[in-house]
Amino acid sequence: MTLVIHAGGGDRLFRNALWAWGIRKGDRVALTGINSVDYLALEQAVGLMGAVSVPIYYTTPAAEAETLLQKSGAHWFFVGDRRMLAQLEKMKTEARIVLFSVVQKESLPSAMGWEQFLTKSQDPAPMQRPDPEDLATIRYTSGTTGEPKGVTFNFSQLSWMGEVLTNLVSWQDRHRPMRYLSFLPLSHVVEGILASYAPYYLLADVGYYYLNDFGALTDALPKVRPTIFFSVPRFYEKLWEKAIANPVGKAWQKTPEGMYQQALGKLLKAVVLKKAGIDQCRQLIVGSAPVSEALLKKSPPFFKERAASIFFRSPWVSGFILLLPLAKLPRREKNIIRLCQKNGRCGFFKKASNRLFWLMYQTFWKNL
């Protein structure tokens, strides 16, 4: 687990080197690696060049990585993970390979070392500001359900998503220092946006903690105590299962609604959330997989103060949409949310009126 204090400047150094090696606006640059400040700065440098980042999962087999490099048109491949490093000799690609991050000191005949790459970073690179509609990144699916598919995002979409994600946090919290635990691969579409783009819309310092061992998550959370946390639904499902298996949780379930149940609920949250390490979270975000109906209907009393927003893949629209716990909303608000689920043309998806929708959303939630 690594605490990163991002001083800014690494991305500028990397951008100078990218320019010196001939990388220009619109060029495709693939990268893979563990979550680290090097990875974050490198991808930001690619974006500042107006180039297109192509993140690849570090567990991708050699043959599949070859295919992704060919399909994306990437002429550069930055490798920052030992698992991918071990496969490089099996790969047949015309892309130039550069080793960085934890493997930057390794030696490989077919790859360029990091120090060699940075030797051309002395001269400042001219700014090549991308247009909002220019392609920014190609994110490939993990391939667990078939051949990986590339999803394209332009710069305006990344900017909009970064702004929307930070708008989930209250204005007061956006002025306070924050802590974020990044444990999903930065090649992951949501994790990449949360870690790489959303913080620029906050008005406070953000402390990054990078965890590269999924199995250590339950140990890392109580140590980091993040103020914003994102995970797939399974994490919250397990947490809810532990909550209702707790003696206090069992009593809470059997108790009729009223003051006594509310008191038990507060006690349950204080115990379980603190033990899980998310008691200081100002926002919990879930996504990238369907959320079970049971979690949505039963857990809101438990997560209510923090899990106000849930992102998931929608069969009706392209991208992510907002889903509130419908069981806890008055009928009028339920109808509005259902409209947004079924109709991508509602206010949430219109850039000109998304602020109005967020104002509506915050008002509804605060009145629950």
C-alpha cells in the first residue's frame, strides 16, 4: 500500500519526453501497470499531449495484448507490471515498449528503459490542447465474457463525468482534505475516471492510497479510512450480510419501525462501518456490475447517509446512470427516477440541464 502526495510536475516531465520521442496529438499510447503515481502521471501526460490513452489490464494474456495493440493502433506500449513484463518476449508487436514504475530498472532487449526514455525530457513540449470532441481514451473490457471490446471516450465526456462524480459530494466536503483508496486497476473505466479526472473538480487536497492486492482490502480500509470510496456491488453485499448477521443487526431487523429501530440502526452503523473502515466516507459509490434488488431495498436504512448514489450499467442508454433506492422515495420522485432509467433524453443526460437535475436529486435526498 502506497501513500502518494501528488506534487504535480511528473506529468509535465513525462509530456516533454513524449513530445521529444515524436508522440503527437491523436497518437494512440497503450499502457499497463499497477496503480501508482507513475501510472497516474503518465496517463495525464498523454492526455495533455492530446494523444489517446489505451489502458490494458495487466493480467491480459500475451496473444490478447497483441490483438489490442493492433486494433487500437497503438505505436507505444508502456509496461509497469511484472506480470505483463514476463509475457513481452512472447509478443509480436511493432509498438515501441517502454518499462516504467516497478519494472523500470529491468533489462529487456526489446524494451526501452525508463531512464533512457526520460533523457529527452529537458526541452519543454508545446501545448497541444485537444478539442472537447477529440478522442481521449479507449477502454477495453476485461474479456471475462468474451473478446474484449473497446469503448471510446472523448475529452468532453471525461470532463463531464469527472464533474458529475465530484458533484455527488456536498459543497462543504469539497473544501476539506480527502482520502481515496484506489484498489481496482486504473485501466478500469470507473476507477480510472475517479482517480485521474474527478479530483481536478475538487477544491481540496486529495491523498491517494494505492493498493495492489485485492485480498488486503479489508485490512487496508481501516488503516486508510477513506472519505470517498468506490467498489463493485459484491463488497457492499458482503458488508450488508455481515451487518444483518451481527446480534444488533438481527435485533434491528425484528424491531418494528420507530424510535427504537432507529436507535439500533445508528448503533449498527457505528459498529459495522467503523470496523469496515468506511465510517468517515462522505460518499460511497458502487458500479460496474448489476446491483441486486435486495441490496437496494433492504440496505438504504443502513447506508442511507452515505450511499446516496449508485452507478450501474444501463440496458437503455450508453454509459452510466444514477439510480436511487426507489423504495424510500415518494411517488413523484420515483416517477422522475424511472423516467431517467428508461429515457436517456431526460434532464440528467442533457448537458445543459444536468445541474438542474443534480439540484433536484440533492433536494430529494436531503428531504428523505
